[in-house]
Amino acid sequence: DTGVSQDPRHKITKRGQNVTFRCDPISEHNRLYWYRQTLGQGPEFLTYFQNEAQLEKSRLLSDRFSAERPKGSFSTLEIQRTEQGDSAMYLCASSLARAGNTIYFGEGSWLTVV
Amino acid sequence: AQKITQTQPGMFVQEKEAVTLDCTYDTSDPSYGLFWYKQPSSGEMIFLIYQGSYDQQNATEGRYSLNFQKARKSANLVISASQLGDSAMYFCAMRDSLTGNQFYFGTGTSLTVIP
């Protein structure tokens, strides 16, 4: 049994470059979430998918951010033209679509924009 | 308004003692869920315990229990018999129908267990 896995775990990029993170959820989970966490803060919701449909997006998700879940399994989060303010940990989580069901997180992908 | 408030930035506890981490929440939805997560320095958010708003009894999971006081809108986490491995950040979170499928997290409490 594997949990939520994220890749890469760490990424250092120059400002203006594009980066992509991948998330593989727990296999039977049909909901997938992306969160962002900066130092000293709790995770902030970015977006969520049910199967392949992106159902909610936060205002935090600017036009430079795009997320996909093409076959309802793994998901990618791409950040275009990165800025220093994008430096954060990007957390992926998954759950079953049942009311009150908890979400299970991966280990996160640390992004540093220099 | 803040959905989740954790007023203790940092807490210290002696090994083998119990500790309470505070959490208050704000919602007008009668149906909601409250969650606690542990985040060690490695970064992974580890689910600890869940309390539903209609649950009659306080949730317990091993050494973790949730002191749920609905009228006060508080959901404090109690860790009994603290261990060195409990040193981590602890986050309280809530989901209600008003937030859709988002989980709102507090700012966390850093717990340090002293040998």
C-alpha cells in the first residue's frame, strides 16, 4: 500500500523559468487536492479535482499556475514564469469522495525560486 | 474572519506528560468536520484524528483525543504520555459545506517534547 507520492521533492529554479510538479494519489482515491504552504503558515488551498474534472480553484491560483489530471489518476501542477514569491512547499493530497472523509497528504515538493 | 485559530505558536512539554493544543473555529454550517494533522520537519502532513459536528462523543485515537466543545467552537487536541517523536508542528483544520471541498488550516502550533 503506497501513500500519496510527489516528485520532485525539491526544486531550485531561476526566476522566469517554468516548473512542473507531479502527484500520484492513493490508488482508489478519486479526489485530488493541491495546497501551498509557506514558512510559518498552514497549508492554503489551491485547487481540487474529482476524477479528471477540476471542480474548484482558489484565487491564489493565478494565470501562471495550471493543474491537470488527464486520466483521473496522477496530476501535474505547472508554474510558468516563476517568481520569488512562488517559493513554497506544494502539497498534494487525496481522498475518497465521501462527506467528512479526511484527506491524506504527500511529503510535498519544495520550490525555491532564485 | 479566520476559519481556524490556533493561538499557541509554540508549546513545550516534558516527556511522558500530557499536553493540550488549542484550536477554535468559526462556521455557521451545522454540519462540519474538524481534523488535526502533525507535520514533522520532513514536511509530510500526517492525519491524526477527526471529529464530526454531530458526533456525540469526543474522538480518540490511541494517545490522541479531541476535546470537542461545540458551544465554545473549540476542538483542542490532547496528547497523553508525550514522546520525543511527538515534537512537530500541529495543524487544526476544518471542512464545512460553505467551504466546499476545501480544508481550512490554522497557522499551527510547534510542539517540543523535552526529555
